Amino acid sequence: MIKILDRRKISLCKLLWHAKMCSTSEPIHEVADVTETVCKVMMSSPTVTLDTALDQTGVRVSPELVENILKRFENAGMSAFRFFEWAEKQRNYTHTIRAYHLMIESLAKIRQYQIMWDLVNAMRKKGMLNVETFCIIMRKYARAHKVDEAVYTFNVMDKYDVPQNLAGFNGLLSALCKSKNVRKAQEIFDSMKGRFDPDSKTYSILLEGWGKAPNLPKAREVFREMVSVGCSPDIVTYGIMVDILCKAGRVDEAVEVVKDMDANNCRPTSFIYSVLVHTYGVEDRIEDAIDTFLEMERKGIKADVVVYNALIGAFCKVNRFKNVHRVLKEMECNGITPNSRTCNVIISSLITQGQTDRAFGVFRRMIKSCEPDADTYTMMIKMFCERNEVEMALKIWRYMKSKKFVPSMHTFSALINGLCEKGNVMKACVLLEEMIEKGIRPSRVTFGRLRQLLIKEGREDVLKFLHEKINLLVKEPLCD
């Protein structure tokens, strides 16, 4: 029998007791301590008693605390919003523009557009709206493939007393290009040339958009137009052009662009070298990758974690893990701390090569020196599920929860899919319900797999219950 917990049926006395257990009678002053306390309450308290549990912590709400919590719960939009509403009611506290922006991003991520626009209206009343507010919304709409809504957002800026300027125009073009709608971006750019004087950022945005299309001839055309109108390419433009050429398999041509930069007194950055090193690694040209890294050092350009990650990736690709350890030692000597990306590159490579025990070993060492991210946890959970070691996947999940890390949609999906594969429908349903309650909508594939198992077991009642839960997340009319 599968039993899904209906939180509405929990007795009030039990809920209030739970809130009391999560509280402390001593006021907490350190922001780090307060953040951990609030996270613990939010992760463990049922929705109906969250306000009570937060009230009884005795924390003093500050802008830094609120921003920390909203950032921590960015993948759990509705949980973040409940905290956001509670914080707003606290004495001597007012939401900052950054707090509103973080909340708008979280809500847009789970397509709660009605509430998002309610916040925009609240900001307007307080005179807090700015161009960045609308750029965030345009970016989120475009990412959700809502192109018309992104354009609409730009068009209503004046209505909200925020002038349409070049920054907003660039924001719209950037949102469209990053969501693979570069043709629409180019069309809007061509139609508005008289209204805004494009700068190097405008052209760089279009250049990057055509590069991702990918359409090298159009990218070259934009670059030529930029030069012809007297807009000089800057370090960002050159970096994008190098990246485009490398992704088009023209790394040798990209090297020529770097030489042109030197001739034009535009010094290449470590990022540009990281692109070259990464591309050589992808093409199994490990010696060229090493030579490029050494050339960068000879020119006095200091290596950062990004270029080191590219070099590590190149060594991983050709299974030279002794060199990986040497690079890690060099990073340590140079005071460069590995980040989650460093470890993810190594773990991903080991998993791909079937060296899963070594991948787990890297993970265990990693958690002693840097914080894993959503990709790390997702890779490890998926790895153990594919090894038919669901208990180990659950152990990783419990460790993640103990660190107060809010899982992403992909992390939830990896474990739910693993449980479904194992036939553990009960745990999969409980996880799916937790996912929905955090405001994260499951993918069609994940829900479809669970749906099939529930129908097979004759649990249409549970399926209906989960459907109703999901439907509560889909109220997303375009509203202003």
C-alpha cells in the first residue's frame, strides 16, 4: 500500500510542537548562524507551520540574511516565496532590490508568472523598479521559450516608468540570443537601429548568438558590420570570436585572432586561453593544449581556476590522470583553490570511462575542500542508480540534505528515476511530492515513468493526487 502524507490532516498540536522543536529561546546574531538556523527550519517544517517555526527562532531579519536564504533556496521557488512573505512582515525590515530580484528569478524559474508580476507591481509602488528588473524577466521568459512575452516585457517598460534605453535593448537581445532565438534578435535589432545606437556590447551579443546557432557566416557578417560603423571590438568581442571559431572546429584560425589582438594592443585574457586549451583537449591535441597553457604563462598572464579546469579536462580526455594530479598540485602551490567545476570535470571523466569507484573517491575527497554543486550530486546519484546501488544513491541524497543543499529538478529526477527502475514506487512518490512542494515541476519523462508504474499497480488514486499537486504549479497567465 502506498500512503502519501496529506499535510492538511496533521493535528495542529503536533505541528506546533514541531515548530517549537525547531526553535531556540536565545536570539541569534551571527548571519552565518542565522542562515543555518533558518535553513534547518525551512527544510524540516511543514508548510502550514513555517511562519510559526520562523517566528520562534528568535532571528533578527536583515537584508543579508534574506538574500542568503533566497539564494540558497533558488531551486525551491515556493519555499523561498513563503520565507520572502514572512520576512516582509518583520519589524524594522524592508526588502532590498536584490531580494526582489532573487525572488523574481526563483518564481520565474518555476513559471509562477502571476506572483512574479505581483512583485513587479509591489516594486513599482515603492519606486524600486529598474532596467535590471525587466532584463531578469526577459531572460527568464526567453529561457522558457516564451519569446512573445519577453518582447512584451521590453515594450511595457515605459508603462512602469522605466525608460527603454540601450541597456534594456541589449538585455532583450541577450535574452533572445541565449535562448537560441538569434533570428528574432537580429530582426528586432535591424528594426530598431534608428532608436538606439548600438555599442560593442550590442554587437557582441549578436555575435555570440550567431555563434551558438551555429552560423559562422552570419557571425562574420556581424563582426564586419561592427568594424564598418566604427565600433571597435573589445576584449569581450574578441573572446566571443575566438570561442565561435573554436566551436566551429577552426582553432587554428582562432589562434590567428589572438595574434591580431596582440597586434592591436588588446591583451588576451586567461579566459581566451582557456577556450583554446579546452578546444585542443576536445580534439585530442594534448601537446597543443600544453603548449598554449605554457605560452600564456610566458606572456605573464596569470592562470586562474577556469584555465586550469580546461587543462585538467584535456588531460582527463586522454586518460592522463597522473598529469591531472600534477596540475592540482600546481594549483595548490599557486594558491588557486579547485572549485566544484574542477571536481565535476574529473568525476564526469572517470564515470564515462567506467571508473566509478575512483569517481566516488574523488567525491569523498572533494567534500573536504569545496562544496559540491547540483551537477555533482546529480552525477553521483545517477551513477549509483545505474550501478544498481540505490541505497548508496539515497546515502548521497541524505548527505546533500544534511548540508542544507536544495536539490535541483535534475537531482530530484535522477533519484526518482533510479527508484522507479528499482520498482520502489512508494519512495519515488514521496520524493515527487517533496519536489512539487518545493515548487519544482517534474519533467514529463520523470512523471511519465512514475505514472506508468502507478497505473500498473492500480494506484490511480495516488496518480490523481499527484496530478492535482502539479496543477497547482501551472497557474501562469501573463499578467501585469
